[in-house]
Amino acid sequence: MLSVRMRASLSGRHVSGAERLVGEEELTGTLCELLRRPGKHDFLKITVERVEEVHTLGKPLPVSSYEFGSVEEARKFARTMLVKSGVPEEVARLGIELLSSGANPEGGNMRGAVLLDTERGDRLEPDQRRGIRTVRVDWKDRSAVRRELLSRGFTERTLDALAIATKNINCGVVAELCWSDDPDYVTGYVASGKLGYIRITPLKEEGDPLGGRIYFIRREKVREVVECLEGKAFLIGC
């Protein structure tokens, strides 16, 4: 199979990204789809790599959704879900503070995810500007999963986010916290093997450009988790 990855940016700010795992016969159509996907941008890069081994997962994480009247309530609920997933409360609180203030040490958003030690809250990613990216993941039947999610009232964004979260948990991430850096999109999620994929609205105020991902992991598994997230290919069933 082929791993096809797209990322687009505008004035240095990430605006769109996508992951696909496809057969050679699907490559041309996939490239056309990804070229059309970004909105306004001044940089677009597509990477195509051959994948020799693909791991399969039977089903994605189960999905649930919660809405709250304020960001404060939503973040309190997210913190509770992280604690129930096995993250100490002070480390869960730190993760939320990092995303809300900009996880890049130089200010603003990171290109990838933060790795946070579940015990002490130390940052474990080798490069705190780049972070860690979950790549080489897709659905066995993308169209079927899209139809199912849309029929349940979820959005197109959930399709790729759910795939990423499912791979993360299967690679050894204890829990994930995420909300978008898109100023107009305020829904985020907490994901874990214990609780599934929990969509939460609103995890930030409209107009807020800060966002990203926090992966809570065990320090002794850093190398194993990173190799899985960035190196192994996964196809997820329905």
C-alpha cells in the first residue's frame, strides 16, 4: 500500500492536513482529492511513500458527545475524563493549560503533539517545536465510516480525528486531549482506551487560534510509542 500525506499552510500557519493509506489503483483519485481539500493556502506538500507492512484494527474507539454552556464547564469535564482515563489531576490540568496558552516554547501552536509524562507532567518529545505526529493511518472502508458518523450527527472532521485517536491508543498512549487551532471550530475531544472517544463542546472560545494535541504517555514507553505513532501503518475496520 501507499501512505499519502498532505499538509497545507498560510503565512506559516497550518491550515489543513490529511492522511490516507491506499492501493496503487487509488493513488490518482486520492491525490486529486487532497489537492482540492485545503482552503486558502500559500504552501502545500504531498508525500507518497510505499508501506511494506500494514497492521489492522477491528474497530475504532466508541464515540460519545457532550455539550456545555461554557468553556470553563467543558474543560472541567475534560479534566475529569482524563483523570478517569488514568492521568493524575495535576497532569491533566497542566495539559489543558499548555493547549490554552500555546504549547510551542517560542509561543503559539506546535506542528505536532506534545508528549506528557503521566506521572510528573514532564514534556518528553525530542523537539518541543515540532512535537510528534501520528501518521500512516486510515480506514478500511472510509466511505462507510463517513456515512455512519454523519448519520449520527457528527462532522467530517470526526472521521480523521477518530482514526488518529484510535491509532494513538493502540500505540500505547494512555489518553489524548485535543482541540483544533481553527479559530472557528471549538469542539475538541478526550480519548482513551478506558472511555473511548469523547467529543466535548466548547473547549475554547470562538476566535481563539490556539490548539493542538497532548498525548499522555508513560515515560518508560517513550521510544516504543513514538516508533509506533510515526512508523507503523494501521488500517481500522468499521
